Amino acid sequence: MKSSEETSSFVTPQGRRIAYHLNDGIGPAVVFLGGFKSDMGGTKAVHLEKWARDSGRAFLRFDYSGHGESSEAFTDGCIGDWFEDACAAIGLLAGKVILVGSSMGGWISLLVARAMPERVAGMVTIAAAPDFTEDSMWDGFSDAQKAELMAGQVALPSEYGEPYIITRRLIEEGRTRLVLRDPLPLPFPVRFLQGTADADVKMSVALRLLDHADGPDMRLTLVDGADHRFSDDACLDLIVTSVEDVLRQAG
């Protein structure tokens, strides 16, 4: 089994170098897809990796281009680039996978499921943020911010550190990746997790996603008082329990 401390990398068909950690084990492999401007060293990804290692389960975490240890600048990226990165990362694995998508990673997971449903055995999302470039960012911009963005980019304050630089390409390309406007079949077990105190992704998004998607086994769990990080001990335990449930249901 490859050590979780060892970072490997590969180059996507588009020429981007993607850093990743892969633990060998039984399948279906669990793949963690992180959030906007986050990296594979986050609490949820590392916690899941430890669970997978202890369980003998194959597990993959990676950095999108422009994130963490991967190549490219964050401001050069867009939803489509990061979706392509995820597809290429999944290509490292044989057989079906369980997708665990956090925030933007939830949107990317839905795009992967739409593009290659034959590869997906199940899904867990954590504060999934489908279509956020349009429904949260663009729709929330003032006229002045929209004008600034159309001229190139706009800076948004972030409680997680430096301001987010939002580019015109991110918004415009994101409109070609929306998943809540067209049918969204999810023909496998799905567990949506959402905190009621999430200031970044409102409960209404989770309810809209549950209502919009179509699948035989979809459940939404609301956690009272949990915020967007969804990283305290109880939330981490719930993530693991949800992944284990999906694995059981997927057979």
C-alpha cells in the first residue's frame, strides 16, 4: 500500500500537473473532491483517508489545478478545468468509485456522475454547492461588481483568508456546467449532508438539489448548528457513517 505521506502527480490530457495521494485497498475506491480554493490536506480529506486506511479501502484525494500542490494559478481555473482534473484523477483507478464531494466538490461530483455514470457506485456530498458561480456569486453581485467582473475580475472577501479573486472566465464558463437546470439522474445511493448554520451554502440549496435530482436512494441529513466547515468530531463521524452506508447499499 502506498504511504499516505507520499505525494504523487500526473499530467492531465490538458497538460495540467495534478498532485494526489492514493492508498491501495479494496474497491469501490472512495474519492474525495474538495471545495473552492481548498486543498487535499483539509480535515475531512485526511480523516477519510485514515478511515479508509484502517478499513483497507482504496482511497484517493487530490488537488485541482490551481489548488494546493498542483500546477497552474488559481485565477486561471474554472469549473470545467476542475471537472476535467477530477475525471483524469478518477482515471487512475479501476472499477467503480464512491464520490465524496465537499462544497464545490459536490458540484464537481454531480458533473462526474452526469458524464460517466457507469463509473459511479455511490455519492456523499457535504454542503454541496451546485451552480454556485451563477446562483450565489453572479446573482449576488451588485451592478458595480458585475461591471468590474465583466472588465476582468472582482475581489470578494473571505473569512478563510485572502480575498477570493473571481474572474469573468469562472462565471461565464460556469454557465456551461450548471446541473440544476436540466434533468439530473443519480442512479445509485446518495447521501446529502448539510449544516443548518452554514453561512456559505444555505439549506435551501440542499433542499433544491434533493428535489431536483432523480434517483432511487437519495437522503438529505440536516445537522443542527453545523457550519460550512462540517469538520467537528460529530460531523466527521457522520461523513464516515454516510460513506459506509453508501458502500453497503452499493453492494
